[in-house]
Amino acid sequence: MKKIISVLAVLAFTHSFSQTFVKIKSDKNVLDSAYKGGQEKFDKDLALSLQQTGNSFQVTGDFVLNFNVSEKGEISDIKLLPELFDKTFEIEVKRDLARVQKNFAKNKEEKVSLGLNFSRNIPDQDGRASFAPNTNTSR
């Protein structure tokens, strides 16, 4: 019984400290008029949706997500680059994008390209400087 509790505790701590943060970069504010709330709201909604996928797959690195938004507000031609050998992560990213599709308004057709960065770095929450010691020894 002690072994089971110990294993469960280790798994819980490991999962709680292995959070993935997602940053979304777009070249221009293409979705300001196509998404309810604008580009900033879209980036926030998609990042929240992709965070669980990133945690599940323990993904780190940069990806490019390309898709089209039709005049009816439907998403099509979704491509995740670089292509991966295992397509499960790509399927989950497409599913996460489909979750935010309901907020697209009827508009002109748009081609969208987004940069996705999955990382383990904890982002600055309040803009304060870190008080970590400087390891740069070159003077």
C-alpha cells in the first residue's frame, strides 16, 4: 500500500511541475475582424486550448500553423509544420483549433499563418525582474 501511495505522489508531483506554456506569434492582425474579440482574444483562446495538448505530449519547440478561414467562418486546410512522423499531435492541434472555430464571424476569406512556441519556461506574470544570480562571467 505504501508503494502505491508513493508512486501516485511522485506521478502527481511530476505532472504538476511539467507545465507547457504556449506563445502564439502572428505577423499581422489578420483575425481582428474575423474573430469575435480580435486577434488578441484568438491568441489567448488558442493558447489555453493548446496548453493541455502540449502537456499531454510533452512537446517543446517551434511550429507553424497554417489554415484558411472561409467567408462563412469555417476553418479549412489546416497544416502543422514541421510535419511529424506520428500524426497524433497534429490531430490534437486540429481539434484544439476546431474548438475556437465557433467564435469566427462571417467575413471575407483569410489565409492565416501562426507561429506556435511550446516551452517549459515560466513566463513573467507581473513584469518584475528576476533576482536570479547573473551567471555571465565575461567582463
